[in-house]
Amino acid sequence: MPSKHTKFYSLLLLAIDLFILAAVFFAAYYIRTQLDHRDLLYPVYKWDYIRGFLAVAPVWIFIFANLGLYSAGVYNRRLVEWGRVALGSFIGVLLVIGWEYATDVHIFPARLVAWYVLGGSIFTIILAREIVRITRAELYRYGRGVNRVLVIGNSAATRDIIRNLSSTSRSGYQVVAMAGPARLLPVEIGARHYSNVEDAIKSINRMHIDTIIQTDLYDSEDRNHKILGAAQINHIQYNFIPGEPEFYTGKNTVDVFLGYPMITVSQTPLTGWGAIVKRVFDMVVSVILLIPIGPVLLVIAVLQKIFAPGPVFYVSKRLSQFSKPVRLVKFRTMGAEYGKKDASLEFEAMERPDLAAEYRKNHKVVNDPRITRLGKFLRETSLDELPQILNVIRGDLSLVGPRPILPQEVNFSKSRTALLHSVKSGVTGLWQVSGRSELSFDERIELELYYAQNWSFWLDLRILFKTIGVVLRKTGAK
């Protein structure tokens, strides 16, 4: 969320980046030409090098700006910022090299200068931004540069926003007043409560409010205009955040339709080129993985025949993207006579009403007597899921996505299932790297909804790498 200090902070970062680039360029030149006495590839003299830097620096900063490095949405997210600093520096060096190749006018007198500039710019810019971030947090802690906020709203989102903004050293915001139901204002916040919006508006100057955040529109159009008008009259910032999460999750676009601002709400950002890239990635990685996995599949199939006679694979009907039924292939881990109907019915047939009740409550059981000894090993090591690589190649599943659910699980929450199935189900996902069987059904659904609404290619990569660690540690496997 933008604040009145955002512009100043962005300009500060720009000035720091420019200063560091100058220092790195000149340090790289000095080290290679003065301290390293080997011959140079090109005779680039000091003043020619300075002129070259003056031409390169604005382009470099322009690249950083286009990567969002002066936008709060990027510099407030540490790992994203680091990645884009590295990418921007790499592009900057490539452009210099490309310019040299195209014009035969050299800026770098030797290859090492380019390497020094690349490594030095990445390291020092990230270091400087970390120092600035720590300094800003300390200033926030002592109330310097903090935005004083009036929150207006009647929904659960109002309470959630207040709680998140209460960590002033991180957010840079201090909630000093709230207008709405008293139950939505956490006692520990220490903010003043107003049950009447008009009273809160009258106190804007006295409380030195400089930001209004409204989470709900009132039925009275006049009342809504009063709130917006108060912000305009007092020349303070006004932000409207819809209280319903559906309006700000997924992929949203703002356009103008018939002269009115129009918000288009998509269920997930996984659309267009993102979906194409994800499918290509799934295919390439799956085919590559199939080479080392093939012999393992064969060995497990032989062991199944020896120690657990019956079908090698268990094929289960599950629901994937758009609630489309798919045939999920896994190694069979239960006795051959089980898995043909709902688990609760099978437990009742085994005269285990306790397990039937446990399954109906948690949609799983801790000690499932239907699982064979070999099946238990396969589940603990997650080897039972290896055949799902075939589902990925066929296009039934993705490598990363929500867990494919059973048809009967749709009845547990139809509206949430629809959102969950806006993306293709996956072999692994947030549920697997966040506890797996240790999570309750509702906790798993919440994680998977977060994935569907906040998908990114980098999130997929992080989940894949975390999955390796989870499988090796056997975390949460049952």
C-alpha cells in the first residue's frame, strides 16, 4: 500500500543505486588497470571510461525502474528485491557488452572489469538496500516517518488489517483510530475507537491522521462521500480495500468501462502465458525425471508382486482442474480388497466404527489397518506417488498444484472447491511442504486456496525444492 513516504524512499534508493554504480565502475577500473599489471584487451583511458559510465548509468537505472526496484511492491519483499537486483545488473552488463560488440567502441578495458562490475554491483546494492531497510525499521520503531492511520470498516478484514498494520517497525503504519464495531478492534493495539464515522472524521486533524483506510462501503452514498471528502479536504491519503477477499486475490485488472472504473476479478493469476509456461515446464521436467525413475518403478512393481500380491497400481478417480475427473495412478499401499468404496464404509465393514468416525471428522485416520507393511514403507518414503509422473505427462496433473480431491470431498465446501479447481491439481503442493498428514482438512484447503490465488512460477520452484527436503526427512508422511 503506498504511503506519503513512498516517493521519498524510492528517490533515496535511486540515489543510492546511482552512487554505488559509480563507485563499483570506478573501483573495477582501478583494480584492473592500476593493481593488476597484465596487459589490457583495449586501451580505454580514464576520461573515456567516465564518459562511458555517464552514458550507461541512466540506462542501468531505467532497467532497475522497469524491474520495479523503486516500487514498494518489490523493495518491501526481500527475496524478490534481491533477485531483481541480480537480474537488472546482469542485463546492464550484457547491454554494455552488446553495445561494444555492435559499435566497436569499448567501455570495459578488459573482461575482468565486466565481472567486477557485475559481482560488485549485485553485492553492494543488495548490502546497501539491507542497511537502508534496517535503518528504516529502526526509525519506524521510534515513530519517525510513520503513517498515522484511521481504519473504517465493519468486516473481519478490518480486524485483520489492523492486526497486520500494528507491527509498526515492519509496516510503517500506526493505527491510531478505528471507526466501526468495537469487537473488531484488538484491545492490545491501543487505538481509539469510534462507533460513529462522523465523529472519527471530525478528529482527523486533532489526531494528526494522514491515511484513511476504508474496508466496507456503507449503504448511504452520502456517508461514503463524506469519508472520501474528509481525506480530500485535509489533503491526506485515502485507500479503499474491499472487505471480501475474493475482490483482491487471484489476478485482478482495473480498466475503464463506459466511463466507470471496472475491476475484473480472475480466480487465479495462472492464465495466458503463465499456464503455457507451466505446462511446458511440467512436460520437460517429467520426461527428464522418467529416465532415473523408470528402474525404481520396475523394482517397486516386482516387490509388490512378491510381498503384496494383487494389482501393482491403485487407480483412483479424483477431481482436478475445473472439477474434471482424472484417473490418478499410485502404487497400491492397501490390501487388494480395499479402496473400492468410501473409507468410512470400509471401516464399518471391518467393525471399526471408531475409525469410521475419525475419518468422517478428519478425512483421514492415524493408523489405517488397511495399509500393508510394504504400503506403509511406500507411504513414508512417498514412493507410492512416483507413478503420478505419468499423470503429469498425460496432462491430468501438474508437478505443483492443489491435491486432487475425491469426488465426495466436493460436498465439504462447494464454493471453495470451485476456486481450488481454477488450477490443475499437482503431485506436490503447499500442503505437502507444510505438514502433509499433520494438517487438518481445513488447514490444507486454506493453503491450497492460497496457492491457487497467488500462483507464480517462482512459487512453483520453491515448492519443488522444499518437496525434496520434506521427502528426505519424511515430514508429515503417513
